[in-house]
Amino acid sequence: MAAPMLRWVGRGRRWTFAQVDGGSCHRREAPTGFTSNRIRGQSSVAQQPLYTTQKPRKGEHKWAAVVGLEIHAQISSNSKLFSGSQVRFSAPPNSLVSFFDASLPGTLPVLNRRCVEAAVMTGLALNCHINKKSLFDRKHYFYADLPAGYQITQQRLPIAVNGSLTYGICAGKKQSQVIPKTVRIKQIQLEQDSGKSLHDDLRSQTLIDLNRAGVGLLEVVLEPDLSCGEEAATAVRELQLILQALGTSQANMAEGQLRVDANISVHHPGEPLGVRTEVKNLNSIRFLAKAIDYEIQRQINELENGGEILNETRSFHYQLGCTMSMRDKEGKQDYRFMPEPNLPPLVLYDATSLPADADPQQVINIDQIRETLPELPSVTRERLVQQYGMLLEHSFTLLNEVGLLEFFQNVIKETRAEPKKVTSWVLNTFLGYLKQQNLAVSESPVTPSALAELLDLLDSRTISSAAAKQVFEEMWKREGKTPGQIVSEKQLELMEDRGALEQLCHSMMEAHPQVVMDLKEGNPRAINKLIGLVRKATQNRADPAMIKEILEKKLSS
Amino acid sequence: MLGRTLREVSAALKQGQITPTELCQKCLSLIKKTKFLNAYITVSEEVALKQAEESEQRYKNGQSLGDLDGIPVAVKDNFSTSGIETTCASNMLKGYIPPYNATVVQKLLDQGALLMGKTNLDEFAMGSGSTDGVFGPVKNPWSYSKQYREKRKQNPHSKNEDSDWLITGGSSGGSAAAVSAFTCYAALGSDTGGSTRNPAAHCGLVGFKPSYGLVSRHGLIPLVNSMDVPGILTRCVDDAAIVLGALAGPDPKDSTTVHDPINKPFMLPSLADVSKLCIGIPKEYLVPELSSEVRSLWSKAADLFESGGAKVLEVSLPHTSYSIVCYHVLCTSEVASNMARFDGLQYGHRCDIDVSTEAMYAATRREGFNDVVRGRILSGNFFLLKENYENYFVKAQKVRRLIANDFVNAFNSGVDVLLTPTTLSEAVPYLEFIKEDNRTRSAQDDIFTQAVNMAGLPAVSIPVALSNQGLPIGLQFIGRAFCDQQLLTVAKWFEKQVQFPVIQLQELMDYCSAVLENEKLASVSLK
């Protein structure tokens, strides 16, 4: 089942969009241009798109969707949040479980410094206010993979609050304009991950793996400033890039290091917010977008047909492409929050509040962490634009593809070619081949050095750009061959012999008198045909500019 | 030898008057003889004998580990002991063998102490009588003392029945009975609302509750995390100081232990006089339910200090009367939370029902916990409900702050140590005690001890004298936070003045023999 078609209404025009990759639910009015500084307080709520049902009636029935996200990012750390057990993905079941993780009676939590630093770092990168004092709470519920019967989290006073995340939505005719958007961050809290339950339906057994139980999580709570799947997906992608740049989380959704729950409601603008549903089980950015858009349309349809929206938890079924009610969670949960008595308040310091006699091993200095912040994606993009003169949207593409930026920078390092040329080759040719074969950058048969060598050949006019394309194709197919080898094997060097080229042009004109006639009768564009024929005859080895010059000379003589 | 204090027997070990193995065997044999007291849930005979052997070797090599090397000790059965069953006197943990030692247990072992066994308690330490554990009630050794028996003979009304035995108080009654009956020289209890001091008072022992944060709770199966502290039961104040010296200090495994250095070891000076001291008498502790005997002993104690040159002041702790109800909310809430882990999945009891995980949880918890525990879980979950949290839990926390501030104000007014009763009266017979339910009893019996836990202060119960019935009565000293040493120093001076009599257990021994005879006969007849 495909995602339903949604209609988008704005300024008298109407677009349809089927999926996030293709369409957009954003107003495609002239963008204000991407400003490099973060735009605070600019809520995308103000410009939220409006939805109608499939049969819009006049004036009324405009719907606006309100989407908020809760994102769980697994902290990249050697050990768990409150115990010394290792953190490792895909280790043998129950091999990374300490007495505390298994909640043996009498065990106590001991806070992992690294996790606190990761939270502070993430908070700073997301423009949050870092609370100098934060508290831990117990959140109670019975579940087989929650051994203590409660999760330690930060409900009352989290470590970071009131931040913002700026992301760019592509718009315009060719998706080539970037509209900056900002979503407010309500809070970031430190909490424990749960274990994993594996249900064996055949034997009606549940198997528990506690390797993940107690791993540190950052729960990032976004304010409901988003209004469609694409916005949510783009915001999450930006967050993912930030976490990866910081190294605070590997943020790999497929490995569950980044998990997103979406709260979704629809309402008529100007009216109170609608009843919201929570959609869970969103394990890729693409499904996140799909699920949100599906759920928005489902709610609209439901309401239009006189139904009502239940405040419920729904799960996204990625094979069917729809959301479904999770019946088992129907009962209203009261988490019976309570302060965690075994952990004193988490106190952080800054340069001004740090006691003079403080043991550096025992305290965390916010200012010191601020100094170690790496370059964030938004700054990297700016740098790319300034340093290499590329378009902003190109910088987005470079960062969005895993490993592409590094590939690009390695090519730049090794080639004499112009950065613009490199950008064009990496984003058009190289990325095009990758996409066509659905490969990751790391799986590419072409190395940065090989591409650099090819661009050098082009730059030194050893080969024509058409020949370069041919060489690239050979490089892709025949891994291991250097561009130089391919060029000499295939004799693709640029034809430098002007006499031979003149001869070729001459015979081509003779062979195609009709074209020459056309030209002479005042159709200057007919010359392209001749150029093409000559190039073909040289197997793309001739410089088209030279061919044109020779032809023009001969024609005018 | 068995009747000596820890310090005395430690000296005897050092001088070679007795070997650790001999001492261990004597204690083990007494443990067997006094089995009917029900003080121990598990006797770790093999472990103790092996430890004694190792200790003996160290003494031979002149490498004694210190005052505790070779000293038999007992540990309340809510401290994790590696390889030794730890039950909390609950069906829920029957058969549970922890894979690690509580920090306090490890520290005792590191000092060469011999672990005789795990002592009886109220289930999960919820109670004030040591009567509500799954292994049955603990009997107070004083029930069988010469002092008590003679008084009873004089009283024409008393029926001289064995069913008239007395409770130990609780919840660390097993530990108190173990030390009181000479089966060991010191025992660990836990103290959340008075669970160490209360049985100490009823069993004629020193019962010490250290400042919260001074001694690690890691491995102590919690009742109320924010109030629990490991307690120490000994025959004299110096012994308590020795044990405290071994246990105190920061523990990386317990984030609530404090890092500030505190003078170690805890050597207690003998005060020549108390003229520089100021003793506070909280007027709110004079309640109508207080027995006249305890009241008069309390007042005599105050006089003792005054005549010793100390300043004795009446002070006010105005929020004391709210302590019980406040404790009820905070305790049950934490209990509800702490008990959530007992679901039958990872360890402990699991029922046979397997229709669903939820059904399994429910039946497991129903079978595993007694009524007292279930009742507290239910209350606690009620108080933690979103709609009730502000009205109960948050309010109780505020009251707790007021109670703690009462103490701060009293100490700021110049008082060094507070002097109060520990219990309303001496120990009562079991049959009397169980006329009221656990909750009522806990509320009554913790009245003088509980507020201290709210404030995290150090407190110690010192046996003062025997009542008209020949039973021990204790008084409590409360000190400033982390002034444990000062507190014990004052208690030591007081202890010296009052010269509390040693329990005379000849009667007990005779009784033991009789019981043993009966058991033998019984077992013979069964064959």
C-alpha cells in the first residue's frame, strides 16, 4: 500500500505529493535565502502547510498538522549509564550485563561521567541552556526487559532545556533552494535504555537480552513545531549529523542508536489542537516521513468522515506503509514518577562557579566542554560554500550522504582541478553512479585518489571532458585500473594534431553537404551537428572548441 | 570467653589465650544450642570455620589484620553475601544466592572477621518486632535470663509459661538476639526507622545507627534508600566504634557516601568529665504512652549528666509528631518502587503460572510477599499516582525537611547531643505484641527513632538498666551529622556511669539443654 496522496493548499495553488523524496509540503515561494546564523525563535508553526481532504470544499476543511518528536539517541560510550558493563552492538545475548543491569537487589547506580559530558556537549551544540543542577527520577512500569521495574530518567529537572535545531528544507523548481527552518528543543534528558524482548510466537516464549539494558540514552524532546513528514525527516537528519559530528552518538537508526517517536495531531488553524496519537517503531528516516504523512492523512480522513481520533499509541508497519493501533498499550499508564534516591543531584560547573579546590576528576566544567566542541554541520556547510564557492544545496548533499564529504575533501586534497569542477564531478557523476547502483560511498569502486587523477588529466587537457566520462565509466567497471592506464589503453588522449583534425573536419563537411547547406542558409545551430560528428569520429578525443573553430574557419572561407 | 566484649576477646586472640578456630567452634556450638531463639536464618558454619583457619594462620605468622581478625560476627539477612543465601526473610528470595558481597560485608571479611551466619528479621525489614518474617519470630534471649525469670517468679500474676517469651524488637531482631545470646561479638543490622536501635534497647545492647552517607549501602537490600543505613549491634560502645572504623568511608559503588575525610580509626577517648558538654532533652519526646520506668530512667540520665558538670537543656523539635505519618508516605512510596524488581524473572521466587507475563508477575508477587509488604506496596503506589503525588509525596518531603530542620535548629542552639528514650517500654511478650498489626506496632515503636533517619543523623541506643521485670531499657543519644565519633564518646562516658548488668544466661543454657533433650526424644520417637 502506497502512501496516500496528500493535497497541499497554499496561496491559491495546489500541489500533490506522494512521497518525501519527490515532493514537498512547503511553500515554494521565494526563499529568503539561507542565513548562516541560527535563526532563533523562528517557529515553523507560523508557516505550516495546510491540508485538505481529497474532496476539498470551499473555504473550510483546511487542516494543519502538528508534529512533535521524541528522539532517543544512544550515547556512544564504553560503558553503560550507571554501571561498568561494556556497550557493544550485536554482542552475544546477555554477555554485557552487570549485577546492576540485572537489578540484583542491593545494587546501586553510579553515574558515568562520559554520558554526562556527552549530554552537555549535545546540549551546547543544540543551543540549550545547560542546567547546573539536574535530577534523576524513576519511571515505573512492568515490562520483561526492564529488570528493575523502573527506568531512571530525568523527568523533573533535565540536564539541558530550551534549545533549537535549525535545518534546511529543499524547495524550488529543482529542489535547489534551501529554506531554513527551526524547531525548538524542549529538553534533553539522560536516561537508561531498556533490554530487548524477543518474542518466540511458535513456543509462546519471550526471550530477554539485557545487553542493552542500562545503556545511556539522550532523550531529545522537540516542541511540536513540525508540520509534515519531510520537515520531521529533515530535522532528524540534521540532528543525526550533529550527533555524529559531536561523537556523542553513532546515531545509526538501523542499529537502533537513534529511535524516533512522533506525536501527531491535526486541527483547523485558529482552533485548539486536536487529539494526538503517538507513532512508534520508526526505524529509518524514510519511514519516519512516510509514517507521519500517513498518520496525518488518516486523522484527516477519520475526522472528515465523522470519526474521532483516539489518544493512542500506534505502530508504523513499514511493509504495509500504514500505522496501526498498538492494542497492548491501551490501558492508561501512570508511571508513578519518584525521585531516584540513590543518586545525588547532578551538579555541573562553569568557569565562574568552579570551586578553586575542585578535583578535576570529580567535577564537570561546562565551559571546558564548550571549548572542545567540533565543527558543526551548519558551519561545515558555510565553510564549503565560502572555501569552494559551491552552492548551499550542494553542501547539504555533501553532508547528507554518509562519507561523501570526506571523499570530496580527499579528492580536493589530491587534485589540481578547480573546486567547482570537483564539486560537479563528485555530486553529479560520482554520486549519480552510487545512486544508480544503490551503493554507499564506502562501497564505491572508485577511490578519491583515482578520481583526483582523472580530474588532473582533465585539468591538464590531456583528455576531453567527454573522454573523462568514458574513463570514469571504465574506472567504475574495472576496479584497480588507474585513469592513466585506461586513457592509454583506449587511446583517449586529446587530439593535439591540428592538421589531422582539419583533415577530419574537411572530410566530414564533404560527407554531409546538406548540413553545410543548412548552415550557409542561416541556421547557425546546424554546426553542432557537424561538431558532434567530428567528435564521434575522434572517439571524443578532440576538443570541441577547437573543432568549432576549424569548422567556422572552413565555412567562412 | 563468650561473654566478653569484642575488644576483650580481640586482646585474648592476640595474646594467644584462644585461637580463632576455638572461638569459632564455641560460637557455632552456642548457635546450635540457641537455635530455638530463631536468631539465624542461615548458619554459615563451613565458611566461618574456613575463615577461622585462615585467621589462625595469620595469627601464627604474626600478620593479624587488626582488631576484627578472628572475631565471629553475624549479618542481617538483608545484606548480600556472596555464595550465601540471602532471603530478607521472604518467600520471594528463598534460595537466592547473591554473586557479590555487600560493601560492609566485604569490609568485615577484609578485616578478618568470621561470618557465622545470616540473621532473622521482619520480611524485607518491614516491622518492629522481628515477628513478621517467613522463618518465624525471633525470641528475645532475655526471656530466658536469670534476671527476668527470678522477677517473674516473684510476681504471683505471671504465668510461668514458655509461650510467654518476649519479642526482640526489630527489624534487626535476629542480629540483636545473636549478639545478646553470645553467639557472636558484633552483628550488622540495618536501620531505616529504628530497626537497629529498637532491638538493641530490648536486648540490652549498644545499637548504633551511623550518619547517612558515612557507611556504604551497596549490597544492603533496600527498604527506604534515602533513610537506610547499615547499623551496628555490639555489647559495648567501644566495640561499636571498632566496627564503625572498619565500615566507614566512601564507596565508589554508593554515590550517597560522602568523600570528606573523617578521623579514622574511631578511637574513642575516655572523657574525664562532661563539663564542656551540652545535652538537649527534646520536650516533644515526653509522650503519654511513655512507661513511667523509662521516663524515670531518662530523667535520671539527665541528672547524671548534670551532676557530671554538663549543661542540660530542654529543647524543642516541634515537628516530631508529624514524623510517623510522614514516614509512612515516604517509606511506602520507596517500598513500592524498590519492590518492583521482584517480578520472578531474573531471580528469586517464580510462580508456576505462565499464561501471560502479567499473570506470572501477579501470582509471583502474591506468593512471594507477605501481607505487610503487599500492603506497603499498595499504599506506596497510591501515593505515587500522578493525581496524588503532590498531595502526599511532595508534602511528606516538605515535612521531612521541617523535621530535619528541627534538629539543625536544636544543634545550632548549642546542644552537642540529644538524649531521648529509645522505646516506650521494655520488650513485651510475643502474644501481647501480635495483638496489634504490624503497621500499628511500627508506628508506635518507631516514635523516638524515626525522625533521626529523616534527618540522616547518627544515633545510638545504650542499655541503661533493668526494669522492674528484669528486662533491659535503653536510652538514645542523637548527634550532629557526621559527628559520630563525638556521639559515641559521650555514649561511652554514659555507659561507664550506668554499668548495665550482663545478661545471665545460665537459665537459657539449662533451657537449651532441656529443649535439646526434647528434640532428641522427639526425633527418636519419630523413628
